[in-house]
Amino acid sequence: MPLELVAVAPRSPQLREYVDGPLGPREIRIRTEFASPKHGTELVGYRNDPAANRPYDPNRGAAFPRPAEEGLKGFPRRLGNMAVGTVTERGAEVTRFAVGDRVYGHFPIRETQTCDESAADPLPDGMTREAAVCLDPAVMAFAMRDANIKLGDRVAVFGLGAIGLMAVQFARLAGAAQVIGVDFLENRRALARSYGAAVAIDPREVGGDAGWAIRAMTGPGANAPVWEPGPRILGGYREDLTQVGEHGVDVAVETSGSTRALHDAIRATRFGGTICLISYYGGEASGLFLGDEFHVNRLNLISCRAQSVPMRDFPAWTLQRYAETCADWLRTGRLRTDGIITPVVPLADAAEAYREIDEHPERSIKLGVAFGR
């Protein structure tokens, strides 16, 4: 029988057997060739983090804690985010695919996929399987277009996982003159530099204060004013503009999911600049101090999420246009993926490899699982 990767309990991955049922008239069966999980949001559910037990209610537009009496929810759960494979069977009414077509889509890590034909897409000519499974992080990062990066801007990207590495490239494509990456892991920093980041910082090497380190390297010097304080105003107020300096980035993009990194992103951003939040924060806001730079510097904090539709600039931009643009750039190499899919393991080793991405994130960027035949 075929095998699939599941979490049977929090942080307990294993391979288990399953049985494929008969195909529906509009369904296809896919033999999986290559698959990859999502290292950020997917791990929240895998760990059973508190955020996994505060589901979002779309009818009320808010998240609510799950009642305690419901107990542990969502296990066993399938693991994996995207996969590439070949159509081996099709239902009688399928029109989009023929047996032998290569396809890809949002699928779990399992040897076969059975789905409605609308859930898969043809793998474009010239698109590698590694690029195909990077479509999801590319689309998630593409939401940063809401931050309106302009020609010549300085941009900092906090967190250099798959989404952050896409964000580095998007910032350059948008015309940023300088891109600075921030991550604790050297393998990710090195890849960011190869993708166009001018500098990639390890917060530990700047005294744990990446925000100030970025301000210091992006302006004429500490506390350099553009204007002098203005005259006294009615009521005793003064237009004190000394804090309006040239130092700091124009846009900071936060992809790490760390609230301490969010604080550094705020601290790194110039007066009136923008902080773009792509991250899904799974816990409380430890290390975030909104009484400091955020309170004084009139910053714009913007939530950028590709799947919160409609888009801010709908109808010109839709989720479909996001995906089509990213897929084309991945196919043509305008978006690079070399070095992101690491390590690549056979299905037999997938459970241990999945455990590693949780417990030893320094050993991988985005896990790939290859299905041998």
C-alpha cells in the first residue's frame, strides 16, 4: 500500500499506509514525484502551538479560542504543502488532463494524490520541480507589493527562510537600491547575499540590536536631523523635527514570525517608513515594545497576506494574478530557487527529516522529498 507522512500527535511525524478509493468522474490520480512542506505556518499546527487552537471564524471576522472540552484537535494530520507528479488515472468526465501529464499543486507528502481536476495545474515547460514547490513561498512574499517599495528605496528583510529569500529578490525587482537581510543562520544569509542582498546581518554579531545596526548603516550618522526644531506653537507645543533623519530603511519586511524581529524591523525603519508583516505570529508579543520607535516615528504597520482576498488593489490584482506572475518568474528564472530546497531526502527518511526542520532549523531552508520509482 502507498505511504503518506502524517503527524500522529504534536511533533510526532511518521509514515503510514493508506488506501486509494475509486475515482470520481471529475477526479484525477497523481503519482507524486517531488514534494515539500511549509516551514512556517504548517509547523504551528504540527507543534499544536496556541495559535493552532485559536481558529479564525470567517463569519465573525475574528479568531476565538477552541473550547477546552474539545481536547486535542487536528491529529493525525497530513504534512506537506506542495507537490509535483504525473497523472496516472482520470475520471470519465475529466477534460483538463490526460494520463501522463505532469502537474503540480498544493498537495501533502504522500505517494499518490487524488483530487478534482481543478485542484491541479499543468507543470509549465521549463519549470523545474524545485521551482514548482517554491510557488507557495513566492506568492506569500509577493503580497509585499502592498508595501509600495519604490525605486531607490532601502529595504530590510527580517527572516531569510524561503519566503524571506523571495522577498529579497522581490525588493530588488521592485527597484530597491539597497537590500539588507537579517537572520541567525549563515547558510540563509549566504544565499540572501547571492540573491542580491548587499549585507546580511547576524543579530548576535551586532549586540542583539539589528534594528540599530541597520539605522547606523543606512544614513549619514546617528541622529542626523533634516530640520531644526520649529518655533513655539499655540499651547506650548513645538515642531521638534530632530528625529526626522535620513537614517533607517524605507521599508522593512518581517517574515520570521518572531515578535523580537518585528521590534527590530520597527527600530530599523526611518521616520514615516513602512513595516510589512508577512509573518504568522503564533504566540504572544514577547520582545515587542510599541512605546519606543513605533510611538514616535509615525510608522506605517501593514499586514500583507496573499490569501486575504480581495487584494488592496482589486480588481486589477487578484490571487490568480499573483500566482500566474510568480509561476512565470519561477519558470523563466527571474526568481531564483537554487539553494532553497535543501536537504532533499527519499520518502523513507521523510519523518526524521520533518522532525529535523522543527528541532534543527539550521540544517535546512526548505525540505524536499523525492519519490523514487
